[in-house]
Amino acid sequence: MDQVGDFETGMLRAGKLQLVDPSAALQRTPGWVISADAGSSLEYLETREYTPGDDLRTIDWHAAARTERLMVKRYHRESLVHLDLVIDTSASMSLSADKKRAMGQLAGFWWTCARNAGFSAQMWRLSDGCLLMPVWDEHLHQAEFKSFDPGFVQWQNNGIRILISDLMWPEEPERVVARLAQGASAFLMLQVLAELDVNPGFQGWVQLEHLETGELLDVLFDERARTEYQRNLTRFQDVFRDLAERYRGQFGVVLAEGFVAGASFSDEIARLWLK
């Protein structure tokens, strides 16, 4: 099945499901336009402690002086909810046929859920930059991932962001999470892994090829190395999970083979993000 077919399969899997703005559950500001102007006609929402990702213009300096903590003042008015769907199309996302298929199906699924909810939406592709993708491209350019650089992106302020990626980049995790969270009303990070990512099925001396750079490396992959690899993968995921919680977003793992075969999301993701 080609990539357009996978995107369409994801659309069909979405059916009548709708994307939900989970910002209230994540204790972020839900679907609102934020104003720092105390004289604004916008309705006052709350004053609360600053968290990473909050707009610095909303800091309430009087409350900060009184409490000796950074506080932000929040105003709101209802606005159209927007989804920025960010899809990693770097070479490692094509490690297996099912991983590449899962990428297309996930993109089609979340795009359709956003449209079903009446949200505006845009797709972005990450590879050698972050580029707007007006329509799903069946000939995705698989390139080396270089940087999750804030200068590359122009995501909508106060919108929802969903990142679909294996997160296998030479990038500091907090830099990725902080950039995804900055100015967002809510964000979800879905780490897509193939079975080969989770449990490499080889033994003994093997030659590994870096899918992004083409670099070759000879390694001895025995049971000790396998155990260490899986331990490091768990630690890596825990770092992203903790950072997502700290920045008031959510992190989840999608196993490509299972998703392509029809498996759904975790109960927590389904409860917060879908209806």
C-alpha cells in the first residue's frame, strides 16, 4: 500500500471520531486567545504560577512581587481551535514497511479527527527542516534530520500540536519538548517505533548503518548489549514522558506493527484527545 493509501486508511479509521482540545485536563489554557493587557475587554480567566511554555507577556509582576514566584494572568475569549500536525519524515521513519505505513495512517487519522471537530489544521514535515505540507505527499523525501530549530517553524499560537516521530534525533529532549510546548494550548508527542526498534532481532557481530548519515559501525550485539539497549530506550522514553508532564502535555508510544494491524491508542490518550 502506498503512502497516499495509508493516509486514506487513517482517514477511514478515524470515522466520525473528533479531536478534543484537552488543555483543561492538562491544566493549560483551553482554546483561547491570550492577552496580557489588564485593560483588555477579554474576560479574566485566572492567575496561576508560571510554567515553561507560557507566554512571557502574560506575567503578572504585581502578583510575582507579592508571592515571590512568577505568576501569569490569563484572559480568554473563544476562538477557532487549530491543529498543527508535525510529522517526522526523516529516514529512520522508514526503518520498516509497517513503520512507514503507520506514519501515513497516523497522519490521516489525526487530520480527519481535527476536521471532524471543525478545527482548522495544517501538516508539517520534519526532515532537513520543518516545511509546510499542504497535502499528503506520496513521495516523501527521506533526509537526514538536522535540527528541531525554532527558526524553521511558524505554528499557530494557542493551537494544538501533535508530533508523530520516533524521536531518534541527536537533539536534546528538552529543546524538542520546550519548542513544541511554546505557545501551544496543548501538545501530544507520539513516538512511533517498529518492533526492530524495540527488540533488535540480530545476534553476534553485526554491521549497523546509521539511516540518517549512512555511517557504518561494527558492534558485538549479545544478550548483555540487548539488555543495555532496551534499558536505555526505556530511560529515553521516561525522559520524554517526564518532560511532557512538566510542560503540561502528553507523551505516548505507538508500536507500528500493532497500529497497522488495527490496534488503538492507550486509554489515556483516547480519553483526553478523542470523542
